[in-house]
Amino acid sequence: MKSAPSLHEKMKGFEELCREQGVPLTVQRRAILESLAQREDHPTADQVYEKVSPSLPGLSRTTVYRVLETLVGLGVIHKANHLGSAARYDPNTERHHHLTCLSCHRVVDVEDDKLKRVDLPKARAQGFEITDYSVHFKGTCPDCAAKLKAGRKA
């Protein structure tokens, strides 16, 4: 498995991609990508806004949503959609899978070689041609499990 690029490498690559694609490299785009690249918690757009807005006076939630969609379109972040939950944004664009806590809604990456070898189902009968997949596990994180256990003892 290759190592993840450093923040400096990710930002340098982003600057080059913006030049190649003719996409303006705005202060907002840079700040939002830098913020995401330093996180591992797959934040929602609102969480990104809360983190970045203190350093960018006048930044609106609408701008954050637009920037996130632009970054997804450029392929520098991934948008993780799971049924019944808010979209989460992830700077890891390699195929990987997720664990979601049903209690606190924390999302973490899960790496398992078995998941890389999943045979894709034949879905042509339904008119689909599958090109990618993501596995999403739901359960209880260790922190919430400990709280539940402590609550049962009380």
C-alpha cells in the first residue's frame, strides 16, 4: 500500500491541477482543502464551515458547499454518501471503505485486503454496469460502547 501524500504534496498537486484545468485557485478553495487534508473524521459541509470560517471572515455556508462540490469534481476529495445521513467529505480518494457509529455518527476508514477482492455482481439484467464499489459498515465505536456499558452498570 502506498503512503498518503503529505499536506505540502497534496496542496502542490492541487495547485498544478487548478492550473491545468483552468480553475481559479481561490483562498477559500485552498483553506477548505487544507482543512480537510488535516482531518481523518470525514466531516460534513457544516463541520468544514465551522472549522474554516473563523479564519475567513465573510465565508458563507453556500460557498463551502460550492467549494466542496468543486473539489469533488476535480477529484481531489471524495464525497461519501450513505443512505440516511449527511454527505461526508474525505481527502482520501483511493478506494477504501467506512465504519459508521450509529450512536455518535463518527466515520472512520477501514482497510481490509478481503474487501479489495470482492467480486462485483452481475447487474446488467437491471441495466447497470458497475464500475466501482464502497462497503459501509455500521456499528458502535469503542467510545460509545464504553458509555453504553457504563450506563448499564449505573
